Amino acid sequence: MSFDNKTSTQDQAQSLRTSTTEQHSRQIFYGWWVVLASAIGLFWGVPITVYSFSVFFKPLMQEFHAGRAAVSLAFTLKLIAAALCAAPTGWLTDRYGPRRVILVGTGMFGFILLANRVFTGSIVQFYCFYLLLGLCTGGVGPVPYGSLISHWFDKSRGLALGLTMLGIGLGAVIMPSVAQTLITRFGWRTAYSILGALVLLICWPAVACFVKEKPWDFSSLPDRASAKTDGIENGPQGLIAREAWRSRDFWLMACAFTLVSASVQACVVHMVPMLNDRNLGMRAAASGSSLIGAAVMIGRVGTGYMLDRTFAARLASILFAVSASGIALLLLGDRTAAFAGAFLVGLGLGAEVDLIPYLASRYFGLRDFGKLYSTLFAGFALAGALGPLIMGAGFDRTGSYSGPLIGFLLALLIATVLMTRLGPYRFGPPEPDIELSKKSENYTQELKIQTEKPCL
């Protein structure tokens, strides 16, 4: 009789496991809806103020009777403000959660765009307008979204981050054309107002409806909508910020990402004049910039996919070496080599945005992830603002891009070596076989207790 009860218990456990697995396989894990909403949020954020700025360039010059340097100063001020606000954004994300930071930041961002006429009466007021946008960029940028996705995913974290950051890549391709159409029909001020209204009518509701804070708030685990377990209540694990800031791995990452950001961003910003100097027409030179945009999107999705299947530090060193080879091709005088170099540089830019949050989560955990990620991202942003200035200053002094390109080539090679010095993960993805066996044991024990209860 006991043998029959034991057999019946095992059969019921196997049946429950099978039915639960089939039920989960038919359902889309809610985290992927969070990824979709996050991609939409990023699409309506950074691309409006960064990748579409060149479209507003000439109308702003005509409006304020200002030169290129004066108009460019607004963009520089915005980047500096965004970099300085990255660390506070990370602290707020850890303190209040990414959802609140995103909703508040998106709302402020949309309202400032909508009310741009109040801040754009003169060139000085326009500087204030872009400074305000820079202060709000933290709420619509990668820091809170990266923290959000890292909490929802573990084994598929790389792919999820890559698909999320694809929103910025798509915005970089689509948003300039949208902005140009609006400027042509309604003028630049109305174009900003329409974009702000779209942020409030499309982006904010999508984020409010679909973005949920963390999976364990709903008795779920990262990567799957599983039943409640004892480990969920403990929340995310990891180093506190002070411990991470004192670690060797943190400073290896910070130095590497800073060197790569300055090098790659410098090449991206100066790509069109660099190609135009080689007797290429403006249309052909602009195609090189479009090639970078395509490479960025490929780099984001491809890097995210590979991060879940290979050691991230090794992948980073390979990608940084690829970017270095792209700069080496740009040093050559051949046009074909220059276009190939542009593509390889774009791959490096797309990969770095995925690598920063992934490596931070694997080496330092999620306990103070917002603070650590935002610190690394602040260095990335500041270096991205200084790199183009260094490139331009080098050209003004020598009349050639060769000197700065050689310096950035060496910087990328140093970053490649720094990535090889990182040790193993401290907070790596869980072993699926161990998880499955533990879950099976829990099912079996629960059913055994139920079947052993006396019948009344």
C-alpha cells in the first residue's frame, strides 16, 4: 500500500511539473512586455535631444543669428548636465525604484518640450531650455531602464538589455526624419511642442501601463513567472556602493569605458567631415553616418544575445579590438576602408551601452545597482562629450585627423587590455539544472505531505 502511495505521489508530482511547464511555456513572460515598454520609453527620450539636434541646427542659427559654435554650446551644456545628473538619478532609482523615476522624468521631459516657447526667446534662454532637458534626461535614459531590466532578467539579461537599448537605436534612425518633417511644416518651436505632446500621449501612458517595478513584488522570479519561493522575499543581492567603488574591477571598467566612449564618440561626431575631406560628396559622407546608425543597432542586439552565451569581459575585449581596427581603417586613405571603419566603430558604440549595465550587474550585483551603473554611465557620458572636442582641437592644430585618430587607437587598445584583467563573475546567472531539481523536489515534497494526510 505504501508502495502504491509512493508511486502515486511521484506520478502526481510529475504531472504537476509537466502541466506547470506547459502552462508557463504557453504564456509570455511579463518581463518581455516590460522590455517593449522600456524600448518605447527610450525611443521617445534621448533621440529627440541628441540624434535629432543636427536637424534643428540650421533653423536655430537663422532664428538667433548665431554661429555653429554658439548653437553647439547648447548641446554641450545638455551633455554635461546629463552626465552630472547620472549619479543622482542612480541614487533615486535605488531609493524609490526605477518606475517612479521614469514616470516623473518622462513627464517633466514632455512638459518642457511642450512649453519650449517659454524658454526660447533668445539664444541664452535656449541654453536654459537645453540645460533643463539635460537635467531630465536621467529619467528617460539608460540608467533607470537598465536597472529595471536587470531586476526582471537574469539568465536572459544580456538579450533583454540589448532589445531595450534598441529603442535608442531605432530612435536615432527614425526621429531625425520625423523632426525634419515637423520643422518643414510647422517650424522648429512647434516641432518641439509636438514631440513633447507625443511623449506625454504615447510614451508616458505606455510606461505607466506596462512597466512594473520588480518580479518578486508579484511573487515571481527573474526570467519566468514562477511560483512563490523562499528566496524571493530576500530581494536583490550584491555589494554596497562603497565596497564596489573600492574594488579593482570597478576602476578597470571605469577606465575602459571612458577610453572607449571618448574614442568612439569622437569618430561618430566627426565622421561626415572626415569622409568629406577624402573628396566624398556630402551625400556620400552622410551615408557613412547612416552606416554607423545601422551598426549601432546590430551591435546592441548582437551583443545582448552574445552576453548570455559567453564571458562578458572576453566579449568586451573582442569588441573593443574590433573598434580599434575600425579606427585603423579610418587612418587609411582608401574610401572603402573608411566606410568599413565607420561600420566597425558603430559596432563598438552599440556594444558599449549593453556592456556597462551587464558587467556592473555581474560583478557588483543588484543591491546598489543604480548608484554603480550611474557612476559608470556618468564617466561614459562625460568622455563622450570631451572626445569630439579633442578630435576637433587636434584637427584645428594640425589640419588633419591623423594625430587624434592615432591617440584614440591607442586608447582603444588600452581598453582592450583592461577588459582582460577582469576576474570571474561574482553574481553570475544561476545554474538551470540546479534550479529545476530544487523546484522538482519542492513539488514532490508538497504532494507527499498532502497524500500522507489522514482521510477523515
